Amino acid sequence: MSKGFYIPDWPAPPNVKAIQTTRDGGYSVAPFDSFNLGSHVQDNGWAVDKNRQLLREYLPSEPVWLNQVHGFDVIDATKSSGIQDADASFSKNKNVVCVTMTADCLPLLLCNKQGTAVASIHAGWRSLCDGVIESTINAIGEESENLMAWLGPAIGPDAFEVGGEVREAFITKHAQAEDAFKSAGKKWLGNLYLLAKQRLNKQGVSKIYGGGECTYSNSSQYFSFRRDGITGRMATMIWFE
């Protein structure tokens, strides 16, 4: 544990390592204060570089950064060259750091029981709806019952207001998704944590942890695009030794 970081609480194998960053402990100034790791949000480049250098001290290698496009493409992080367009990455090689950046979207980590396969997923509502979890599980190539998942900080079910078209898109793909939405006047409140759990369960993943931290309501610890508009990004990382 270090200022600006915490370790996900889940029963991953001892050789599997994961870090969730917060907004605290870096060099960026408002509105990116202070541990912004996103290089695409109009923050000072020097500050982002310094923040990434701070992070690098805790990692075995440079993270395999992605250009997240709210899709469902998955890359093998061990074969990555440059920054690729994708919303998930996996690794079956030691000390390769898979990373997701978020500021309301759901970061989701996967690993197998043996500690020989890991993945990091950027599950914004579009990616989640279109099957990024399913694509990642398929890319890893592990039996689903051999996997466990950790859900990182995301906009919570009391803050994620969406239109009816978002609700319908999920229900069209998976009827059970109706349980993850509650009426809020002419809008709906969506539960990203529950939607992710439903998709994981449908794929046969039952060991699911985390999913209780709301980025929108905790302004001291987390960046939130929905709350602030111009803001920084946290990182959610996983690798195995």
C-alpha cells in the first residue's frame, strides 16, 4: 500500500499482483489533481510523465497502455507493439503488465486459479453491452470455472443515469439485464457492477469480488468524468510473477 495506490482485495494466487490507483499523490494540478495517468485529457505532459514514473517504481515493466475506444477488441499484451486500439488485454507471460484507465467506466481484472493468466478490461457501458467480457474470456482460452474476477471503482448505481436506449440495448442482448436498471423519472439508473456480474455468471465465472466503490460519489479518492467533465484517469493493473 502506498499513497495513491491500493491493492485489490480478492483471493488471487500469491504470484498475481494488482494495483488500483487513486487520484491522490501525484504532480498534476487542478482539474487533474493530482495522480492523473491519462495522456489524452489535456493535462500537462510533464506531470503525466512524472506520475507514470512514480507508478513505474511499483511495476516489473512498463504497462501495456491501450487507446481505449469503447469497443470489445482484446489484445495479447505480450505481443503488443505501440499503443493499440483495444479495450482489454491479457497475458500468459510473467511480468507483463495489463492496464485499464478509467474515470467512471468499470475496470475489471481476471486471473486464473493457477496464476498463469491475467487480463484487464475497460468495461464502459458500450463495451460491456457489446461483449468485451465475453471477448476477453474467449481470448484467454481458459475454462470459465477456472477464472476469478475483481470489479474496480466505477460510477455507482445511484449515480449512473442513462436513457431508455441504453437499458434496451442491454436487455436486447441479455434479458436479465432488466434487473440492473431502476426508474428515475424519464431516465434510468444503471448498475454497472450488476451488469458485469450477470455477464460473468453467464460465461461461467462465479468467483467475483469488489464492485462497491463509486467514483462519482467519492471525489476525494477518484476521478469522475460524469461528475467533473474535465478530469484525470486512474489505472487498474495486473500481472503475474
